[in-house]
Amino acid sequence: MKSFITFVFFLITGLIVAQSVNTTLTYTYHLPDNKKDKAPVLIMLHGYGSNETDLFEMHKSFDNRYAVFSLRAPIPLSESGFCWYPLEILKDGTLKYDYKKLIESKKLILSFISNACRTFNLDSNVVVLFGFSQGAILSTDIAFSYPNKIKGIIALSGRLMPETQASLKQPINWQNINKVKMHFAHGYSDNVIKFEEAEKIEKLIKEKQLTNSKCSFYKMAHNICGEELNDIKKWLSGMLSTKPDLKTK
């Protein structure tokens, strides 16, 4: 009897280990109850100084068909605060940051997506990035540099990095980028990432005729408001609207 219990223990332990994503990133996740079809994927990326718990609870009000993963940025700032790349405000008001670290974080996120889809048998063709602030910046950068890797992004209170803007001046297949559905949102009174940054994105969308992209603006600062959250819920369900069995919480 003892040997049987030991066997069952190791069997269960093996299954738990097998369900761990091969990554150096810390994460928390929720899988949908319906496992008949490959689930679409929602990847949450928090802002500067936060962690993987910051955005995660929102998933409870989203379309329940998504497999949700909330990632912790790799660079520690404090016991509970992390960032995707270091930055500091200099005395003259300019922002100093390490773009090489952003690239490293971007590679970690892309690797996580591939490994998570393989580990949990998820739909790698429907991957949505959900980022706030610095997480939104990463989401936007990935959308423009690796449009074939994701289906859509929700970029809240972010901006286009100068390096990202520079890369867009090179010959680019804009039709390929337009396949990515992008939902940008920003607050008129954002005192962290100015509203002007959102206007730059809106201008780019119009100039390049990115018909699958949209910008929404709200009377708020550097945060997420109720109206914005309701719009996000609708947008996420709309990503799956081609399936007839649409069910939301």
C-alpha cells in the first residue's frame, strides 16, 4: 500500500512539473474550464515598479475562454516591485533608459508565449498582449517588430519608444502589421506618460491606414478607469467573435 501511495505521489508530481512553463520569468495564470478547444491566450504585462499580481484580478471580468498569464518583469526594484527595463529621470527632466534591457525582456516574453502555448496546448494563433504603462510600451514594440507572433494588443497608457519609431522609418510591410488588432487607450490628464504620446500613436495609425487599430481616450490620469475597463471587455470578446458560441461572464 505504501509503495502504491508513493507511486501516485510521484505520478502527480510529474504531472505538475510537466505543466510548468520553461521560463526564467515568474508568472501566475488561469486556465479556462472548457478544454475541448485550444484556448486563446492573454498575456498581462505590468507597469514599472509593479508585479504580476497588479493586473491579474481583472481577468475575472474578461471573456472566460482566454487562458490568462500575468508575467513578472525580470529586473527587481524592491521586494515587490519590478521593471522590464531600468529608467530614471535626469535633472534636466529627460528620461534615461536602457533599451538593450527592453530587447532582452521582449525576447523573454516571446519565448514565454511559445513555451506556454506548447506546455498547455493553447492556440498560438490567438495571442493577445495586455500591457499597462511600461508593459504597454513592450506590447507596442512587439506588435510592430514581431507582428506574426501575436493576434492583438491592448496598450494602456503607453507610448512609442524612439527606437521603435526609428525602426518604422525603414521599409516595412504595413499590411502585415495591420493584421495585428491594436487597442490603445490613454488618459487626457496623464502626468506620467503625457497625452501627446497617445496623439503620436493616433497620427501613425491614420498615416499608415492601420484599419485594425484604434485609440480611445478617457478623463483620467495614469490609471485604468471603469469606462476603459468595459471597453476592454468588449474588445477582448470581439477578438473571438468569429466563434458562434460567444459567452462572457
